[in-house]
Amino acid sequence: STFYERYHTLEEIYDWINRTAQDNPRTVKVILIGSSYEKRPLYVLKVKLPNRKAMWIDCGIHAREWISPAFCMWFVHHRRWWRKNRSISKSGFCVGVDLNRNFDVDWGIKGSSQNPCEEINCGPFPESEPETQAVANFLRRHKDTVQLYITIHSYSQMLIFPYSYTFDQAENHNDLVSTAQRIKRYYRNTYTYGPGAAILYPCSGGSDDWAYKLGIKYSFTFELQDRGEYGFLLPPSHISGACNEALLAVKTVAVKVLEKT
Ligand code: 0X9
Ligand code: ZN
């Protein structure tokens, strides 16, 4: 079980409060607001939101209800799970567009949602987000020189190539397969490869498909380590292993594409 799936002593909770604040100096502050009857400190963990609005949550008013402080820790910890950008929707209620659903390729059709409150929100229209525009504009300007598009994500150890928005085969499918196979030879870990729609899920508005349709015939989404043990919370001790592996893969693709073009 993870740290958050266990109950903790008061000492451990105090440590966790301090660590959380230290690790997030810009967003989290600890405020001492008093002390208990037995003179133990009472802390507020103040988590900064993008606007000036605030809410209060207290946990543990009743001592035997252990799940209550466990929830407060769980809640704070889940800020780490943010996926989207930070744009505020028109209704002002929810934050964030999934940038990998915001590209102008079959936008808003599959594996995405128009609801700004959802994780896979594609935004109000294609390229509505400044981050998407910046990438798309740059690649449009330089599409004649850029031969290879790579976008790095995590996790699940996959090498994904077009298409994701349709089950149709890419025109140079065999070439993409052999490129992926060549990368695979260098990995000690297992990597799955193939077109996104088939090996992952059908999904429109992704940057890889968009770049491919722009004319960049070698377009890959790398899903780095791991396969779910730590998932998005890959510990620092795994950074070098994951990055060296990806480095080798990027070099391998680059060499192959150079040979071809
Ligand atoms: O769903 C995604 O955006 C990517 N997986 S992730 O877990 N990193 O979120 C996969 C993207 C594959 N390519 C497209 N869907 N176009
Ligand atoms: Zn991702």
C-alpha cells in the first residue's frame, strides 16, 4: 500500500505537513492557528488556488474517525494529479484544457469531452489554447525542415504512432513499425508499439496525428516508464534509467529517419 493508503501517527502527519510545504514553496504554506488542550500544535495547510476564492476543510474533529485525516492528506496529495493546462472556462467553473485533445485533427470527436470539468476536455474550439497555438504555429512555419516529431508522455512504456483519431493505417505504416521495432531492440524493458487507436484508444485532437497530417511523416508519442508500479509518481531514483532509455530511443529514430530522408 502507498503512503496515502495507510493511517499515520500525529508525528508522521506533522512531518507530512512540513514536507508538503517544503516541496511546494510557491503554492503551499503552513500556518499555526493554536494548540490543542494537550498543547499540541494545530496547523492550517494553506493551498493556493489560481483565483482569490478559498474553501476550508477540517479533518479529525472526532478522534476515532481515522479516515477523516487520511482524506485530508489524500485530498492535498491529489493536486499532484493535474493533467491539463490552466485556462479558466467561459462559465468560470472549471479549469483546464487537455492540450493533447486541442489540436486541429478530427477535433472533439473521439476520446475527448467538451465539458471543461473533465480530464480530457478538448477546449471550446481547435487550437483555442495558447500552448497549442505556440506549438502548431512553430511547426507550421518549419514543417519543411522538421522530419521527425516526438512528444514525450508517461506512463506505460509504449511507442505510439498515427493514427489515434481513426483506425485507418498510416500511409507509411510499415516504415513506422520497423522504426519502432528498431527502438525496441535497445530496451531492456518491455515496450508496446503500434498505432494509437489500436494499441491504446481512439482519440482525436492529439499532437502526434496533427503533426503527421501536417506532413511530418515520422511522428511518435513516447510513453515512458513505468508500467504502473509508481505510475505518474515515478521516484527520482528512476529518472536516469527512464531518461537513458528514452535517449537511446530518440537517437535510434533520428538515425533511421536521417537514412530515409
Ligand atoms: O491520451 C493521451 O493524450 C496520451 N496518453 S497519456 O496517458 N500520456 O495521457 C496518448 C496520446 C496518443 N496519441 C493520441 N491520442 N493522438
Ligand atoms: Zn500524457
